[in-house]
Amino acid sequence: MTPFYIEQEKFFLSVDCIILGFTNGKLYLLISKRKFEPLKNQDTLMGGFLRANEDLEEAASRVLYEYTGIRDVYMEQVGTYGSIHRDEGERVISVAYYALIDLELFDETLCKRHNARWEELDKVGPLIFDHNQMVEDTISILRSKAAVQPLGFNLLPEKFTLPQLQSLYEAIYQTKLDKRNFRKKILEMGILEKQGDKDKSASKRGAFYYKFNKDKYDRLRETGFFFSL
Amino acid sequence: MTPFYIEQEKFFLSVDCIILGFTNGKLYLLISKRKFEPLKNQDTLMGGFLRANEDLEEAASRVLYEYTGIRDVYMEQVGTYGSIHRDEGERVISVAYYALIDLELFDETLCKRHNARWEELDKVGPLIFDHNQMVEDTISILRSKAAVQPLGFNLLPEKFTLPQLQSLYEAIYQTKLDKRNFRKKILEMGILEKQGDKDKSASKRGAFYYKFNKDKYDRLRETGFFFSL
DNA sequence: GCAAAAGTGTTAGGTGTACACCCATGA
DNA sequence: TCATGGGTGTACACCTAACACTTTTGC
């Protein structure tokens, strides 16, 4: 053991995942019931202890996969929470990650297995420890990032309509947007590809599907283009 | 010991501080020589191991005070770095914090004691582990925050001139700004207080001192005002 | 008196924002 | 045929960005 290190304290480390989904014009947060003491059966974020053989991101992905059945998801670190008594059991430092997932890929059967549920984001009640704080911090990061990076598409299926996309941004920013201005702005960017078919589930006329063209976006970005809503 | 926890791994945790100062139109980073193996005497950020009886922020403040002699400094978490082999000794997860300090308050004598120095930010060479990454991440956070929050003032003395303030933003964004537009914008916000005296160190005519009025800023913010450059 | 930095207004172009009507379709 | 959501263009206000000369003063 490296000499100077050996005199130092060691700590439990966990990852907690703020998993967000979007459907029907609303943002939803995945919540489960804690499986062990202390605070067993209370509402909690999805979490797990860090293992010796994995990176932080790997641990977060592992937890995410366990609870959603999805891999290769958009994930970002929210921050690290280390107050001495934040965990009522032992001292645990927790690294929070948020994930934006496409609900169509979510494996519903896992809900029962883990005692989990989707809760409307603005109706989330008390969670254990500082988990509500983590959710708040996530929303504030999401709000500042979504305006300048095309994050939103992670919350939508591969094919989506413009009314859907708009309602997503309305949910994120808790505000109404002007339909014409929104369409103009997002289409002018040239990062959406109109599809030939329509979604008729929300109206009789149907709304054209679009796809986000990531390659085009990456190419544009290299020439100094900035996404901005 | 709480039953389920006891089966879990524990980890070393450190904090690393990205300490930034501003003078003469340039941003500077505080760098020191590592005091122990591995990589002893290599360039490193200021860091320290987390102790059992302190919060993460306390640890960061402790390290900051040790190396600068300053307390009550603007500090924010940058992120947490946990790759398995990031530390070449043992596995250590590190939480990075950046601090913006007023160089006039800095205790120069501590440089010798810790083998530390101020290095021009864009001339910083290789640092140990992932410390260069931490610095990069800090700059990117600083750039996005400084445009919408009055962070800059933390890097200046209590009394500063408008040319100084402008050159600070020019250093942060690596760009030239128009003098008239800059002055108009910042003065219109109504968060600066012109002083009666001048700084004559940079010109014969001298430039008026200003102070940042935090109370006024806080009051404005409550009425929906947003700082933005 | 001159060099060197501080200070000061105006204009044109572009961007954001507000706003109302027709279209397509299934029931 | 009618109710419902999808789709479209314009005008005005505002903000941004570009631009040049005068002032002060120590040397």
C-alpha cells in the first residue's frame, strides 16, 4: 500500500440516479422503494454502492440498466453530496447522475420487480436523505443545458412530432411557447429531418414525424454553429 | 454498523482545488509540487484527503486556506473524478472544487512553504493524474456561469476600475470587447457603485473605482432581474 | 506638447416576440 | 359538418454590434 495513503480514512461511495422520462406533455421521475435499512420502504432515487472494479460512470450505468433495462443512455453527473450525516446509517458520499430516457424503450416489468414507479416531476413528494435536493439540482442543470444543447431529443422516441417537441420544452421550462416562433427557430437550425409519415394519435389531421440528425448537428457545430432555443 | 452497508467497499476520497486569480489582464492558476509519492515533486493542483469529521466543502475550504491563507472564498464544485486508475498509487476518488480569489488577499509567504506558484492559465503544463482535465472543466463552467452570474467580482479587489473589469471578461472569454458597449451594459444593470477616487496606476488620467453592490444585486434579482453580459 | 489610457453616443441591421387564420381529417 | 389539433407569415420593438473622437495628465 502506498505509504502516505494508508494513514487516510476510507468512505462508502454510492451513485444515485435521477431518471427522467417524458410523455403526454409531462416530465416523469422514476422513484422506487428503498430495499434495506435505514428508511426501508421509503421513496428513494435509484442507487447503488460503488464497487472496487468499476468507474463512477459504470456504476451509474449499471444502476440505470438494472432499473430500466436500457443501456447507452444520455447521462451526466449532477454533483457529489457529502454532508457528514446525509445518510442516516453510515457516512456515505453519493455521486448523483441524471439520465434522460426514451420511455418507449423502458422495460415496464422492472417496475414491479423493484417496487418502482414513474411520478410526475412536479408532484414528487419527500424522498430519503438529500434526494429531493439532487432532483432540484438536476432540473436546474437541465434547464440551463437544454437551451444550448440538443438534450431534449434523448427524452423522445427516434421519431417525434414538432408539437411533441414543443410540449417537451414547455414542460422543461414550465412556460407556454409560441407555436410559430418555436417551429421557425427549430427548423431553421437544420438539424431536424422531416419524415414522410405522420403521427395520427393526437389529432385527426396528424402531425409529421421528424428525426433529430445528430451527424448534421455535429458537422454544423464544427463550423461554429450553436444550438439555442 | 448498519447491516447492508458493512458488505460494501470503501474508498479514499480527496478534494482538489482549482484556485484562480486575476491580475494584469490575465488569469492565473495556483500550482504546487506534490509532496509525497507517487509522482512526488510533479506539478499538481492543491489537494488533500477527506477526513471523517468534515463535509466535502469543509475539506475544500481547509485545503484552500492552507494554501492561500484566505477564508470565505467563492467556491463551487466542478465534479467528481473516479476512474479506477486515475491515481497511480491507490484508487482515490477526487471531488474537484474551483475557487475564485482576490489576489490582494493572497498570502505570498505560503508559496515558499508549499512550493507553490501562480502560472498563467493558458501556459499551464502537464499536471499529475487528471488534473488538467479538472482545470479544463473548470474553465468551461466558469465561461458558462460568468455570463449570467456576477462571478467575476470575486477575482477583483473590492474596488476595481471598469477597464480592469473588462479585461477580466476578455481573459475569461479570450476575446476583445468593445469598450463603449461593455461600459453601457454593465452600468445599466445598476449593480456597480462609482467611487469618488481613481486608480492612477495604469494611466495618467486615472480610472474611477467602482464597487460591486451585492445587496442591490440581490434585491434586483428578487424582482426578476438577470445579470447577463 | 505629446503619449497613453479613460471616457462618451449614434446608427443600422438583426433578432425576438406578438399575433390570427386556414387546413386536414375522423367521427 | 363540425370539432380538433396541425400548420403557416408578417410587423414592430428591442437589442446587439460596429464605429471615432475628446479628455486628462504625468512626463
